Amino acid sequence: MSADATSAQAHGFVLPQTPPEIENFSAYIHIPFCRTRCGYCDFNTYTQLDFPNGASIGQYAATLAREIEMSASYLQGVSDAVAPRIDTVFFGGGTPTMLPASDIAAILEKLVENFELAPDAEITTEANPETVTHTYIEDLARAGITRISFGMQSAVPSVLATLDRAHTPGQVRKAVGWAHKAGLETSVDLIYGTPGETMADWEASVREALDLGVEHISAYALSLEPGVKMARQIRTGEIASINPDMQADFYERADEMLSAAGLQWYEISNWAGPGHECRHNMVYWRGGNWWGYGPGAHSHIDGIRFWNEKHPVKWAQALEAGEFPIDDGEVLSVAERSQEEIMLGIRLAGGIDAGAFPEALLDELAREGLIDVEGGRVRLTLRGRLLADIVTRRLWAL
């Protein structure tokens, strides 16, 4: 399929007929299926597994293969062009491990068929601990997965219950142990500030995560969109409200505990041992190129941002018709790209170039304890990390 054909047939936002020339990119694979929907979740996920028109869980890998083939045809532009290199792959969701390991292997094989895969490619899948077995993880390793990120969220049963998480704390330890035996890098996600969670609860969760021996830990403040179950529970008084001040205390305590254990923050919500940062997520924060596959997946290719139809059936129908399943998109202006570079870059421990900002503004932010300026770089302090949105808006207001 030619570039002209695919762009002309794109569903919704139309990609440029002449594809951007890129040497490398990352692939995000969205798997929208879940066993249950957690009360805090606003992601594009579905507990229904039997959608029609190629969108069911059993047909999903084959349908997604069409999208990979179309993207390769578009990015190569002409049949004899060199295929871009994929440096990282990330299976997210939803629960990617709802798919059979053979389907994850087939998706990776389709990427390899259509693109060059870097020899040291980082290939990550998210996983809910209750959806994996020792054999399943061994199958993932044989398929080419190099890294697993487990949704731990908490080590405290009462907190897990409030979050509607199905696993027990002991299952996380088993799953991480299986991953280590298979030679995979591991990460766990934690959520802090769940209604009813105490500092002692939070410390227990951080301590348990550290005791697992994982190379990477992510910690996210619980935030709720208005329509999710937990937001309704708070409105009706069924559970307590989220306390932002307590969340700030939780964050500071986590940073203290993780740093003492040798995990250093490299992005506001992420800590890792040296050399174990998530390379895929660094692509996002550095404004790199990635193509998102699957319902609702977002892409960014050389300043062009676009996103897919959210519903699995609409997504699959577009692909069946030979169209890109794009819902909408935008071409970022120079000013918008500059703003994104500030917004994303300031979240990183490496910070951003100080030369782009008035010295008076940087001095003011430093006096307020929000940033450090050293070696020509602007970096957030611990207080600045808690107020990163405010720092970003002030850096934007040049």
C-alpha cells in the first residue's frame, strides 16, 4: 500500500501524504482488556472480551497486525526505503497479560517483519500479578520481552480493597520472583493517597516494594476523573476525600525511603537503580517519536500528534476497510513544541537548558526553593517536584 493510499484513506485526521523521515521510533501497543475495572481507572479499557468485527480478544493480535503493516508502509513511503528502527516497545493497557503469551509473541514478530528492531531494544509489558504464572512469564521471556512492570499499587489489603484491586500482596512477590528467574528486569507501580491510607500503610507498601528487589519503582498520586466509580463514592460520602497535603507527605517519604535504598528519582514519579530507567518512557518525556497501536492509542511522529478511535469495534472496522483507525490529530506549532519541551523536560532529573529563560525569573524560582540552577541546567528541587505544574506555567509565561 502506498503512502498516498494510506493517507487518503485515513479515518478522521489525515496524515501528510509525504511521511516524515525518521530513523528511529518507539512502539506502544495498547491492549484494552481487563478482568475487572478498578474504581479509580479512567483508561480506555473493557471487561467485555467478545467484541465483533475482529475486535475480540481472540482476534485482537491479528487485527493489530494490520495496523503495524499499514504504519510500516506509510513510514517507509516507498517500497525500497529503509525501515525505521524500533528502539523500545511497550505493551500497556488495560492488562496486556490478558492475551496469551503466543499473541504477544506474534505481535512482536509482526514488528520485526516490518521494521528493524534494535539489538538492545527494551521490550516491556505491563502485567497485573493475578494474570500471570511462572510458565507464562517464561513464555514472555522466550518471545523477546525484556522487562515487566507489575501493577502492585499497595501492599496493604484494605488499601487494595478500596482500589478494587483483585490481587493479594503475596502474589506480587511470587510474580516478581518468577520474572527474576526468567532473567527479566522488573518494575512495580505504587499509588499513594488512597482514601483511608495512613502514613504507616504507605511506608509498608514502599518497604515491601523495595524488599522485592526490583530495579525500578513508579509512585503515582491517586487522582480521579469525575465519572469513575471512586469519584462517585467520594461524592456520596461512602469513602473519604483525597487529601492533597497528605499526598505531598507521602511523596516526600517515598523519595526519602527510595533514595536511601539506592533508587534515585529520574522523573517526578519514577525511581530506578543506575542504568535501569525506563527507556520507553524517556522517549515520551524527551519528545521523541512513537507510534501507538490499538484502540485509543496516541502517536507522535516528528511534531505530528494523532490518536486512534477509542472503541475497539470502530478501531477494527477502520482497519478492515483499509483505513488508518485515526480519530483525530494535530500538527504542533513551533511554540507548542517549545512549551511541551519545557513541560516534559522539567520533570526529569536532568532538567532543561537554563539559557532559554530570563535570569531574573530563574533567580526568583530559586529563591522560592522550587529550582536549582547549576551547570547551565534548570532542575526541580523536592519542593519543586510537588509544584511542577506551577513551575511549568511560570516558565511558559516568558
